[in-house]
Amino acid sequence: MADTVTADAPGTGRAAQGAPADPYPCDDGSGVVEVAFCGERSGRAPLTWGQRAIWHAVLRTVPNDHYFNLGRVLPLGSRGRSVTVPVALTALSALMARHESLRTRLVDDDGRAEQSLFADGTLPVTLAPAPDADAASRAADELLDRLSGTRFDYTGEWPLRVALVTVDGLVTHAVLVLCHLAADGHGAEVLVRDLRLLALRGSAGRPPATGPLDLAREQHGERGRRRGAAALDHWERGYRSAPPTMFPTEVAEPRSPRFWTGRIVSAAMARSVGAVAAAHRVSGSTVLLAASAALVAADQGHRTAAVMPIVGNRTAPGLRDLVSTLSQDGLFVLDPGAVGADGRFTDLLPDAYRTALRTYRAAVYDPVEWDGLGERMSRERGTEVHPYCCFNDMRLVDRHGPAGPAPTREELAEARGSTRFDFPATQERVACRYCLHITGVGPALAVTLTADTAYLPPDAIRGHLYAMEHLIVASATGDAPSLGELPELLRRSWGDERP
């Protein structure tokens, strides 16, 4: 079937029905209600490139693909405002009508995945009453875990799960869980913002000017294919200059479950990233990406490091508020060997910044053709070519910290006293060997590393995270470690807890 897009004319669906007349199916206000919605159009199209990319990742991760679910909790009713259940349900109906990705399901056409947009339908919404505010907060967290912990039925379920937690008939929290085919991290934040506005004000302003069907039309057209080809040229050059993979050899008996997630929460690292970025006129994300690449290269004795950052692909104004999965992998190749063992980590930053910009520009491409490139390069090199090394800065804003003097050595030493480390999760299957995620937790950075314990045992996971903190904090005080010191930083025993 050709890559064509079909869509019904706007306004051909039935009128929106809004929230049900009786939102309480049980006497205590609990249960599941069906919320009717109606959008402007329906249609069918190939998957966008972002959808194809995440679909390929899902297929590699089944049956543990709930790993990709995106969960958010939206507190409602704060600042003296109250949201009734009917108002919240009406807001959800409007949200479904506003964002076409929420009305889109996967279609399997003789083994070829496509997207199908529906004009109307009903969304099941769980109602969960709680006796007080503290219990409501706990209930919201429990619902988030429960709704996130099950894989989506991609062809038979809407890509949004919702629960409303209530106290005395008023909604305190909306719990949203999204299928990654429908939204990326930025798209999830757009949904949270819009639902808040719809619930509190009754309007979220003009809807997005484009939708996934329109994006599919553009990407599968001639202009999109030319852009994709240029991006894959970047990937081919990177593949030829980097090792085939970053973690080629199993070094330990894998744990069960095989994949462990380590997490470090560090206020010192948050302050230091901003200071280093400002001092070297780069972004904070570049500092973190360069630190990850340098440590991976040092761990394996590579001259160069190939890391795949997740790129948001939202620089075009028309895409900033689009709820869809636009993110794709980029290829970032850093060459610490060019600096030498005596060079400092901060010596890498100017080239890292330029390389990161090239990486971001080359992160829009057809994943089917990307797969073909990988297969061709693997045949040429006689071994599998894939970095299996990912980086995801999930912060919507790359904050450089408050203006003013850089933090002192004493201030950072005190801040490091509050650093926390744990292993919050394990799972049996992830389609990678090293996956680093960056989020903000108040004034701190939370850096999580999910790794294959056959290649990075728990001690090595801990070593990478503490070494990253040390590397960035020391750089902020003018004592950037030399690249030759990095292997010893990784081998150092950090902390007293043992996995």
C-alpha cells in the first residue's frame, strides 16, 4: 500500500455529547464512566516517523513494553478553586476532541502498521473517592502505578487512560497514562496544561494547527524524504567513525530480572551543570551528554563514544503544541581520544556543543530506512552496528540556574551531603544496554541509568552515576578531572550500600 493519507472533511462527525448525565455509577462515587467525545475529522495514514520509531522499540520490548507508558498526575482544586466531577468529565471530552492523537489507534494492515483517526467514541474514566487530601494523594500515586503497569492494546484501546480522584465529590487529582505512540514527554506536558485550562477555565485556546495525519503527509512526501536522506548520511558518517557498539562484551552473569535502574538525586549536580554550562557557553544538556559519552568511552577503553540522544524535533513553530510522538534517536559521536588522556573533561565541551547541534538536525528520518542502513553497515563491518547507548534529557527547559556567581567549593560540598542513590526498579527486558534519563526534582537533578546487568552490573551502574556527579561538580570548581582519570572514577567504590 502506498504511503498516502486520507481524511474525512471537518465537521462530518456527530455532535459532541459531553459528559454523561449521571457521572456516579455507584453510591460512593466510585466506578467507571464512559465519556463521549467528537472531533472534527477521521482518516487513515501511514505512521509518522516518530510513531514508527517508537513502534519498532515497542516490538523489541514486548511483553515488557509498558516500560514506554507515560504517566502524569495533575493536581486540581488548589488555590481555592474546585472542580466537580461533571466539569472534569466535560474537560476530558474536550481534550479528546482537541487532540487527534488521542482518537488514533493502530491498524495492522497485512503486517504493516498504520494509524487510524476516529471522529468520535467514548473514553472510560475511573472514579476513585478518597476520605481526605492525604489519602487522595496516595490514591493518585497508586492509580498512576496501576494504570502505567499494563501494556496498551494498540489496536483496540484509546491511547489515554484516565482516573479522577475525588474528596467529597470534588476532583483533587487527574491521573493520565499515555501510550507512547500518541505522545512523547513534551506532548504529555501539553496535555496536562490543556486539561488544567479546560477544567479550570473551560477553554485552552486555539487547538493545534496540525495533526499526526498532516505530519505523515509531509514526511512521506518528496521534501520529507530528502530531509530523511540527509539525516541518514549523518548517521552513516557517525557509524563509520565509532566502534560498532559501545558495550560489546558481557562481563557478568546477568541478574534476574536482567535490567536494573539506578538513580542518583543530586542538588550539587544541578547547580554544577548550570555553572559549567555558563562558564563554557554551552547548554546544560550538552554538559550532561558529554559527561555520559566520556564515561562510556572510558569504561570500555574506546577512543570515541557513540551515544543516541532522544531528540524532541519541535523546533518548527507548528509542532510545539502538537500532541504526538515526534522524538527520535540522534547519533552523537564524541572523540575524547583527540583531546588525549592529559586533556580535561571541559576541553571536550566546545566540540561537544557543535556536534550536538549537528545531531539534533539529523534526528528526523524514516526508521525503516534507518534499519536498512544499520543492516548494510553491519554486513560491511562483519558485526552488528548499533551503539546500544541512549541518553534522554527529559527536562522541558534546559535551566542554567539563577544568575550570579558560580557556587563555591564549600557550597557544593555541602550540597553533595544530600545526594541520594537507590535502585528503584528492575525489569526483564529493555532494548538497550545503557539508557540514561535526566529529570528535575525540585532544585536537584535526578539521573537514572537503566542497564543490562550482563554488561553493566549493579556496582557499575552505581559507579557511572556517582562518577558523573563527581565529574560535573569538580568541573564547576575549576578542577575538571583529566580524561585519563575517568577509568579510576568509574572503578571507585561509591557509598556503603551494596546491591
